[in-house]
Amino acid sequence: MRSPDVLGGDPRVEGTRVGVIHIKERLDAGDDPAQIAADYDIDLADVYHALAYYYDTPEEMDEIETRRDAFVEDIRRERPGTIERT
């Protein structure tokens, strides 16, 4: 689902502010899909649906990740020490 006024229009789990990218980042960090679902209070099927969307739209997800990375770098330049590198 998308709404221009929620998460800047980025894809998300319907009825939530949980972005597809957030779910993918949690998975990449080693979190179990069932734990992700529990933490966000969504169905496990929503987690898998979000991951399917992520892998089905690689160009879109790359653009979102690039935009997010640029935003973080801008903040780091403007406010040194505000966001630590991981």
C-alpha cells in the first residue's frame, strides 16, 4: 500500500506505518520473520508479502535505499556526531 502522506509514499504494510524497507532491514539484521511480525503487531503473512514486494521491485527498492542513504549523509554533514555510522 502507498499513501503520499505516509512514509513519503514509500510502500508499506496496509493500515500501518511499517515500510517494506523496514521489514527488509530487520531481516538483514538477523531478525526472525515471526519476531518482526510480533514486534510490529502485524501478521506473519504481511512480513512475507512485504519481502515478496521488495524482491519483485528491485529498482524501486534500490531508489528508496539510495534516497534514504543520501538523507542520512546530509544529516551527518549538517550535524556531525548526530548519527553514528554502523
